[in-house]
Amino acid sequence: MKALNYLKALLVIACLSLVFSAGAGLAAEKTEKKDQEYPKASFQLRVKSFSLQNKKDFYGTITEPRIHEKNELYPTSAAFLAHFSKHFAVGMEYDLFSTSMTGDGDMLWHTLAFVAQLRVPVNKYVVPNFTFGPTIVYTKFDEQEWWGNGYPTQAAFDAHMAQQPANVSYNDWRSQGSSGYTRQFSHDPSLGWVFGAGVDFMLNPCWAITVDARYHLADTRVYYSLYDREVARFNYSLDTFSLAIGLRVFF
């Protein structure tokens, strides 16, 4: 009788051990699968501060022969990545850079980068990354009205326009004050490169606060014209270094 009870006890222990072993195995399998899981895509917005790395003198300016960076407090960078593993992603990054030619106008350029990103998770909360790729750069000049229409200063333009007769159109009167003498900047699109590094600080599996550094290598061919006649052409360096903080969402 006692032998039968011992046998029953052994069977119960064996059954419990089997159940616990199976449960532990399933838990380990789920943990392993979870570790192998990764987001399929992510989208990021960044607020950045940047500085031009080469000479800031700009031929053709009047008020001051230099340009100055304009760092905005709203997002001027965005990125979309397709993730192929926890360690590798490819995608596109967009950056807007804007500078002021003091009182003459603004120069801004749009940069579209096709990037690869290497991601090196330290743990589930900290993910350093390294980014590189080619860029397409489109530059735009937004000249002030007085500069584009050939007036010597903003004050001279304002003084002339204040005397506009009621029977003369705005454009005609503006042209009379400068005798049709106009200034214009134009450009060619260009190619470049971007290199960068950053860290994603994971808030949860879907959201991260990001800190990034980027170095853009690029220049643009500038054409300076007076009254539709080209008087100068030159290359202007758009090499920039930027630091950014942002937010990334994973899908």
C-alpha cells in the first residue's frame, strides 16, 4: 500500500515537473522571440541648431558682406526609416537650412538625404546610431524688394514708394525709381553627403527622445546678375554642422 502511495506521489511530481518545464520553455521561447522583434518603420521630427563651417562672406550683398544662420524653434528636420533588423535601417531625411543676408534678403536650402543607419542597442532604453548617405540640395534666394529692384538701401526704396501717385501702378512706380536696374541671384541644384551620430532614449517600445549630430557636405553654384546680365558666378560652401533634439515614433 505504501509502495502504491509512493508511486502515486512520484507520478504527481513528474506531472508537475513536466508542466513547469513546458511553461518555462514557452516563456523562454516568447522572450527569445521578443528579443528578435524590431519595429518595421519609424518617423522622426527634430529641432536643430546649425552653423556654417566655411567662409560666410557672400559676393553681391550690400548691407553687409556676410550671411548669418537662422536657427528656428520649430522642427526643420524630419526622417523616415524602414527597419530591417534591430541593427540596420534605411530611409530618407529632410533638412531645411535658412540664413539671413542681413537686410538684403534670405538664402535657404532644402536637403534630401538617402541614408543608411546602423543601430547599436546598449539596452532596451539606450540605442546609439550612426547615419550616412548622399544628399540632393536645392538652394533658394529670397531677396528683399529694394535689393532685387536695384535701390541702394531700404530707406531709399521706402522714400520713393511713399511718393507713389494715385494714377501710377505699384510696379510701374517701383521700376521708375530704379530705372529698371535689377539684381538677382540664381543657382544650380547640387549633390552632397551627410554623416551623423545620435542616441535614441526609449520612453517605451513605441516612442523615443532623440539627440543627433549631423555634418552636411555640399556647395551650390551661384549666378549673380544685374539687369538680366550675368556679372559673376561662384561656388558657395553649404558645409554645416548641426545638433538636434527630437521625437521618434516606431511602427
